[in-house]
Amino acid sequence: MDLICFLLRFVVYALIAWIILGYVAAFGRLPWGHPIRKVYDAMSKVFEPVLAPIRRVVPPLRIGAVALDMSVIVVFLGIFILQSILCR
């Protein structure tokens, strides 16, 4: 059970890191060969298969000209619910 709790915590931290790297890659306008971009792309290959089905069901939240991706929030909520059930 401790291993499952550790893995769930690791996934939360990895998702947060992936989100931050996405902002750095997008707003820093990093070239495709940059190491941060490579790490972000590698992490995207792991997280996108999980997030893509959720994106089909949960539309992005439109705030003016910006669209907030709700799939990551749904995954966070799911992980936190699992943690509250499994990791007491």
C-alpha cells in the first residue's frame, strides 16, 4: 500500500513539473532541440494518453480569449480521491 501511495504522490509531482515545463517551453519560446523541450516532450508522451480521453468528455473552460484545460484538474481530483481512500 505504501508503494501505491508513493506512486500516486510521484504522479502528482510529475504532473506539476510537466505543467511548469509546458509554460516554460511555450512562453520561453525554446527551440525544439532545447533540453527542457525534450524533457517536456518525453513527459507528454506519458501523460497525453491519459489526458486525451478526458479532454474528449470535459471541454476546456473558456475565460475570454484563454481556454483552461480541465483534464489535468480532473486527473488531480481523481488522484486525490484515490489517495484519500488508499493512503489513510
